[in-house]
Amino acid sequence: MKKTSSIKSLKSRDKNNKVVCRRDGKGKKRFYVINKDNPRMKAKQ
């Protein structure tokens, strides 16, 4: 999974990419790019 400073640019790499916001174990918000069809596109910020 890639760590990146720009989630917006990774969202446009594939048409199936989705940006979701989830909380980690410490309560911080993390943004993830997920792709069910091509898992290599996963990323987090």
C-alpha cells in the first residue's frame, strides 16, 4: 500500500478507485484509496 501526500491524483489513476475516510485505532482520520478490481491501486494518506 502506497503512502502519499496527494490522494486526488491517485483517485484519477483508475476508474474504479474510490476514496474513503476511516478512523484508525487511535481515533485519527485516514483517507484510503480502495479498488476492488485492482488491489494494486490501494493507497493511504
